[in-house]
Amino acid sequence: MPVPKILILGGGGREHAIAHRLHTDGAEVTCAPGNDGIAEDVRCVPVDATDVSAVVALARDGGFDAVVVGPEAPLVAGVADALAEAGVPCLGPSAAAARLEGSKAFAKAFMERHEIPTARAVTVSSVADLPGALRSFDAPPVVKADGLAAGKGVVVAESFEEAEAAARACLEGGAFGRAGERVLLEERLSGEEASYFVLCDGTRFVGFAPAQDHKRLLDGDRGPNTGGMGAVVPAPVVDDDVRRRIEERIVEPTLAGAREEGFPYVGVLFVGLMIDPHGDPYVVEFNVRFGDPEAQPLLFGLDVPLLPHVLAAVRGALRPGTLPGRPAATVVVAAEGYPTSPRKGDPIEGLEAAAAVPGVKVFHAGTRKMEGGFVTAGGRVLGVCARGDDLPEALATAYRAVDCIRIPGMQVRRDIGARALARLRGPGHDVT
Ligand code: AMP
Ligand code: GLY
């Protein structure tokens, strides 16, 4: 069989992890635009992933067997539809299906139509409706901008005043531009967060091991929200029983509902979850792609090749099941000033020493290669990823590699996986 040619769209740590995985699996991988760190492993071409016509031209002329889309923006912009028209298979949903991430109001209404467990929500599009909507909640609701807001459109309000101010900032103040023209007020869920990723072919799916992200900047889940400061796989809160509930109550009705409504889902579905104390899962959000950094431990930890499943998914021929993987963890190294104003151009030292730690792969998120070596070029700079026989070993290995890296002002959480480790140690062990 000829070597499959895969084009990956995007240029962060997630895309590095996808590229590394598919390259390891034997594909000929190209990444657009990629980054200087990804270019150490596979070919990168300077094509903007959101420039749909440029992507279609590249994919068609390059004779790719499949395009794998990393970030959500090209999907919401219709890249999968345009590729389908050009006859290039795409792992990533149509624009219609990408509304599950692109519009929180759409996703919420979809979940209500298909009785998928999620927090009760009210959609508000005018300030006049705000007081009545707020009064319908017994406790301060979570406020969410409807559209894509780069993970920054959510305020978990501690008071009704804070909720109202956040909603007004969207509706009147244009806090998130068009994305904030509608807001959702949503009941606040409690429990433990986890994420579940499935690869879908429109009808069937295969599941990855459950993952857990760490969204806050600082240890102890304090500080501002970020794109994610680290992730572990598996997340012990999702045991086999919880996983079954997620698949039966959420994944299956979502795929069936999407098909029924005329937008069969092909691609990676990311289910952001709250698991309540009884082990019942609720959807916090849908995303239409792999998570970043979650994709890093998920794909680096995989015990089986991903490539055959990608090719089967785009052909509509997946064999349902779960993909076995080893415990793995990513610790993100972020730049000084992240997330508000990350400093660029700082030298990165110790990359080779980190990469030499057995069981480690350093994924590049925001780096540039200069004559003297790599420098910082984004907020999240590196994802230091390790796998192990168990989670404690994977985490210890990841931190050993992190400790090789020196960047002036670098920010690293030292407690990645603490919640998972506390669960592994058993009840009575608090996260400290
Ligand atoms: P999202 O962008 O929807 O994932 O929201 C960002 C973060 O806000 C989530 O990871 C949760 O920590 C929190 N969050 C969102 N919705 C809720 C909810 N209904 N209840 C509690 N926390 C929430
Ligand atoms: N790490 C969360 C996300 O990718 O949305």
C-alpha cells in the first residue's frame, strides 16, 4: 500500500502531537502552517489554516489522502465543506456540525432537543430581558458569550451582580464582539471536570482514554483561565461505568441527533464534562476538535496507531471500540505575561536535555527558531509530555524534563495531575 499522505491544519502543541503521532504511524505528514518546532519532525508549509481557498488548493494539488483539522476556526468557516466539494476527505465536521462549538446557544438547544444531560440555560439577546432571565435562577448563573471567544467567553459568577455585569459587558459593551451579541445564563454545575474525546465517522465512533485539563494559570486551580496549563490521561474520575454513561447518554444521542438533523458528524468530538458526585456526566461544552493540551498525552500515550482510524473515519468505515493507551501527562511551559500579554523573543534553553529524558516528547506550541536556537513566540511555549507505566511515573518523568528547561520568567504549574493522583490514592486524600 502506498504511504498515506496527510495534511494537518494548525500550528500549535496539539498539531505537533497529531503530526508526531501520524508520522510515527508511517504517514507522510505535512502541516500548514505548523511552527518551527513541528518543522523539526515533519514538513511545514506557510499556508494560513483559516484561508479556506488556499487550504483547498494545497490539499487538492498535493494529492493528500486526508486533511486533519486541528483548531475550530477553519471548521466553523467551512473548510470541511469546501474540501468535500473538492473531493478531499477531511477529518473535521462540516460548518453545520461545527455549530456545536461555534454557538453555545445552538449547542444548548441541540442538547435540549435530544435530551442530552447538561445545565439548564437561558439565552438572552437583549439587555431588557436580562433581569427576568437572572431572576429565573436560584443561585448566580455562569455567563457565556454565545460565539467563539478563544476560551475566554465564560464567567463563573460568584454573585448575581457579577453575573449581570458580565452579561452586560457582552450585550452592551461588545466585550466579545459578535460572539457576545447573545449570552447564555447557565445553572452552575458542581463536581469534577473531565473531557472525553471520540473519533467519529458520521455514524460510529471510537473513544480515547478520558482526559483532564488544568485551565487555571496557577497551582490549586487559582488565577485566570488559560487555554490549558497541563493535562493527564486517564482521568480516574471517569471509570468504566462513568465512561459507559458518557457514551450512552451523550455521545450516542449526539451522533444520532446530528445525523437526524442533517449534519452527520465526522471528526473528533470533544465533550467537556462535569461528573457529579454520583458519577453522572453533564455536558459543560462541546468542541469540534482535539483539545490542546489534552491531545498531547492522548496521542503520545496511544498504544496503537491512530492512522488507520483516521483513514477509516473519513471513509465512514470506523470499527467501534476504544483505543488503548498508556498513562501520560503534559506540563505546559508558558511565557512570562501569559495569558494577558505573553512576552516573545525570550531564549529557550535545555530543549535537548528535556528531549533526552526517556519517555518524553517536547511539543512546540509557541516557538521560533533563530540563529542561536529557539525563542518564545506565543503564550503557551512548550508542552512537555511523558508517558509511563502509571500516572505518578508519567508525571514525575514530565517534571524531570520540565526541570531541564530554562526560559526567563517562564510559568509552570507544579500540581498537574494532583486531582487524579488524589483519586488514585483513594478516598480521604484531599487535593493539596
Ligand atoms: P467552557 O468554555 O464552556 O468550557 O467553560 C470554561 C470553564 O468554565 C469550564 O471548564 C468550567 O470550569 C466552567 N464552567 C462552564 N460552564 C459551567 C457550569 N455550567 N457550571 C460550572 N462551571 C462551568
Ligand atoms: N484545553 C481546552 C481546549 O482545547 O479547549
